Amino acid sequence: MSVNIRYVDVDVSETLNTFTEDKLQKLFNRYEFVIGATVRFKKDENHHIKGKICDIELSLPGPRIFATSDEAQYEVAVRATIKDLERQLEKRKDAFKTY
């Protein structure tokens, strides 16, 4: 498992890194076929209410899976993005079942 976290025009936060890695670790434990993740945190200056964007791209056998969310806080954006990824992984899990 490898997690690459990037900050685009946002200050680096160790607590956000730890929070994101903990959430992704649960995902990696549940789905063994996930190889790694690339996480990008961005800030959209045009949105004053929301504007905190989290993009997560998962590497796994076959096509990669991508999800993004735009929320008021980065922690909420991480949770929403991982929830979207879980839905995609459940669909993908059936393809990796061995009979």
C-alpha cells in the first residue's frame, strides 16, 4: 500500500495526512486488490461556502478508480470521497471473485 498526498495551493497539514491515511488504511484492509492511492487537496477560491476539494485516485488491477468531492472542510471531503470510492469498489469486487 502506498499513499501519495499532494497539496495544491494549500498548506501542508500533518493531522490531515494522518486522518486521510487512517481512512484509506481501512479501505486497503477491506479490499486487498487495491495497490495504492493518490490524494490531492485543493482550494477553490470562487466558492466561499464550500471550496475545499479532495480528489482520490486508487490504483488497482485494471482501470483506475477516481472520486472527488467539494465540501466546507477537508475532513468531510475525505469522508465523502472515500464513500464514493467504496461504492465503486463494491461493484469492482465482483470481478475479482474467485469461484
